[in-house]
Amino acid sequence: MAPIFRGTRGPGSSYFEPVQDSQIPRKGAALEVADAKELELEKLVFGDEAGFHEELRDYEDQLAASFSSDDAQIELGQDEATATEEGGLEGLDDADLFFLDTKPSDSAKHQLTVPASEEATVEEKEPPAWIDSDDDQMAVSLATQSRLRKLRTFEGEDVITGKEYTKRLQEQFKRLYPVPEWAKPKKAGHRKKRRRMSESGSSTDDVDSDNMSIDEDEISTQPLAKLLQSTEPLTAIITSSEARKKIRPEVIDIQRTKDVSGANPSAIESLTFHPTHPILLSSGPSSLLTLHHISPSAPTPNPVLTKLAIPHHSLRTSTIHPQGQHIYLGSRRRYFHIWDLGTGRVARVTRIYGHADEQRTCERFKLSPCGRYMALVGSARKGGGAVNILDARTGQWICQARVEGRGGVADLVWWRDGEGLVVIGKGGQAIEYSVGDQQVVARWQDEGAVGTTVVSMGGKIGGGSNNGLGGDRWIAVGSQSGIVNIYDRNQWSLANVPARPSPKKALQQLVTPTSHLEFSPDGQLVVVASRWKKDALRLVHLPSCTVYRNWPTSGTPFGRISSVAWGAEGGLLAVANEQGKIRLWEVRG
């Protein structure tokens, strides 16, 4: 070891002198000796040399024992093999030496089978992840928050449990987003059947080629047969109008309901209710025809069922066949369309041979209440005006009714039984035409007619008797001056039609041309309206012929009225305007 020198500053000595080894401090010399407890703790935590060697010996003993057991098993196997060879396997067949394992053993099958009771126990122990036990302890108020009020089952309901709240949210979601058709399982043996126009099975395809031709357009929609045949999505609203109570005059109980959703892009020219289902048909110049489901209490009130677009066709008239299986569409063309609701096909009646010059447009037509005939207002005005009557099932021309006078045909209306019609000219000349006899059976003149615009009939003669003129009691005639004459046909008969009858009442509430006259199905009410002035509508009671004074009011939002329709039962009134909106009112009494 190299010497270490220590520097001194004493006199008479050198500055550096060596230091002895004994004088150098050693590492750990100043540390105290650990006591017994610390040593014991270190031994437990880190171990010591003696414990390490002891564990190593135990491991060697266990390893040697395992090797000895394996050797014994190998020797035993060799002995068994030797014994087998000595038994003589040479005499055994090959089929006895080999086999195919084709199915699990009984023990494996037993292990894979889980008793049903154990499965139920597992399901009970493990509830679905979306079930929260805290939901039963929650209390949700439905009345305090406006967005939750739609979940109430009645108006006064307020607080419900969390579990019930979750259930109603699920039901609300299913109503808004129903299961799509592709996700529903198909029923075995289910076939779609074509709906026929009549029980005899004749349709628009069975047509005499000598009288007309029908082309199949590429326009088509999804079939509505399932919708119209099922009672789940739609509930029939038709009841007997005869059992409806009498409506009092002068003051009426009428309540506005939810408007029909989905405003049309143009004015609505036609409104028609389905005869057996709560469906409303609307169309207009926008070439769009819409079917609405009348259900004010639905999450989306009165939703749209389906739409049909006829490009480049300004639809003027559309109506539902009295049997409810077909829809007829007319525009300013030489042809009209028939939409089959059962199959979704749209057929086009292209021409009527022999009467093409008189029928240049099919925009004005009406179907008979019996559903057998279709009356088309001719475009020719020479010699008065003509109405061509076709077979509604085949489109074949049957006969023609002609009215004398200038200006052509103003309007027409079918008898209640569908066996004849009333055609009135713009000069007030009216004829009663029988389709069965194909001749005019009576003529009469509207009193004080100044430019006749519209005619309508309604009600029923007392006792249900038929006077030979269809059995309608009331007929109303509107004019350019706004005056509406209401005639009582109760005393009229086939042999006794007055040439100049006197009206029972002349209504003078309108000051602009009358555009709409609509009788309720039971004949107790008639709507009188004009599209040439805003909110120009009046409701008249029959048989008193009095105008109701409490409705409509100055705040009733009609707008410029473009179409009016009564529900099949008569308790619902639909009014459409030129803005494309449809508003509904419920007549309660």
C-alpha cells in the first residue's frame, strides 16, 4: 500500500510526514452492531444462507421422487406389452385391432349437458346489463317537463316509477321507429292476392279494344293491400249514419282537431275520404297525390301513408272508388290514370275511340255512388255541353248526356242510387238523365241563375222511398253572384218535376262566386264556400236551412279555400286551402 502523508506546520519539521495504517479509519467501524430483532427480521424478509441450502435440498429430493415414479410406470407398460405379445395378436382380425371414434362418450355427453334448472339459476343470478336495480327507487315526473308529457296515459298522470318510465320510453321508441319489413319473419304459405275492382273479377285490363286502350305506365308504388286489409294499423271509422243523433240549428258544437301533417307544395284541388278506413286522399297541380292516415292522437298526428308522383301532370281531380280499391286521377290530358291500391300499379286509359274530339281533356269527372259509372265533362261546347258516361270497371263508353244552352256544362252530380245524374249548364238549365234508359227524364230551370258554377245533392227522402230520381231530398245550386239556391225534392217524382221550381231557401251570405257545395253523408249539414275570398265559408243546417251563427268565427283559419270534404261518417270536416294545408274539424252536435 502506498504511504499516506499528513501535512504539518510545526517549526523544525518537514511539511509532510507519513501516517500509520492503524491510524486510518475503516468502513463500518463507526456502525453499531445490529441487535437480535433486526437480524431476525432480515432473515424473514431476505432469508439467510442456511435456509437457502435447506430449500435447495428439498427441491432435489422432490425431483428425484418424480423421476422414480415415471420409471416405474414405463416399466409397467413394457410388462403389459410383453404380456400382450405373448397372448398372440397374430390370430386377431384387422377389424378387431382398429376402430373409428365417431361420437363422444357418455361421460362427455353428460358433461356437456346442462340441466334446465341450472340454466334458470344462472339467468336469475346474472340479469341483463341494461337492467338497473336503482330504477325501482326512482320517481319521474311527467307533468313538469313538456317533453315527457307525451308519455302520459291520461291527462292527470304525473309521477311514475323508474321502471315504468323505462317501459314507456321503449314503447315510444317502437312507435316512432317500427320494425322494418325486412326484419319481420315471413309467414309460411303467405301469398299476396290481387285486389279486384269487382266481385266478378273484371279489372281495367279487361277492356274492349274497339272502344279504348289502356297502357301500363312505369309509375308504380308499393302495394297497399296489406295496409287496407289489416285492422291493426288502421281502425275502420264507418258507422251507420242513420243512428247519428239530430243536429240542432243555429248553434253547433264543433271542435278543431290536429291538422294533417305535411303541407303540399301547391294548392290542394281534391280531397276525398276513404269509404271504410280513416284515410284522406289529397292532390293538386304539383303532380303529387298523397294518402294521409287520419289519427289525431298518434305521436305524429295524421301522418302521411304514401305518396304518388305523376310527372308533368297537373292533377285537377282525384277520387277514391266507392269500393275503396282504386283511385282515379284526372289532369288536362286526353287520358286519365287508375291507381290500383292492391297491387300498386298505375294504369293509363289512353283514349276513348269515337269521342276524341268531344273529350280533349279528362280533368273533370265524377264516379257514381254505386261504383259502376264514370261521368266525364266534355270539352266541346257546340250545341250546349256534353257528358260522356263510361263503365268505371273497363273504361268502355256507354252513353252521352247533353244539356242545352250557352257556355257548356257548369257541373254535374250523381243520384244517390247511381242510376242517373243531374247535369246543369252555365245558364241554369238542368236535366235529369237516366243511365239505364239512356235518355233525359226531366228538365228544369234554376231560379235567378246568373252564371251557374256548382251543383250538389244530399239527404234522403223520408221513408226510404225512391221517387224515380235517385231518392235525394236536397239539391243546391251555386252561382257567380254567390247566391245558393236550396231545393227540396221531397215532392218531386219522375212524372212530376216542376219546370221552374221555387227554392226553399236562397242563401246570400257569400259575395263571390260559389266554388264548393258539400252535403254531409246524413244530409243534416251543407258547406257553402268560395275560393275567391279569404275565409269565405258558411255552414248551413237542414232542413231548417239556417246558417250557424257561432261558427266559423273571424279567427277561424281557413285561408283561400280550394277543396272541402266530409268524412264517411259525417262527423269530420276537412278544409284545404291554396297554401297546401289541410285542417280538420270534428262535428259533435
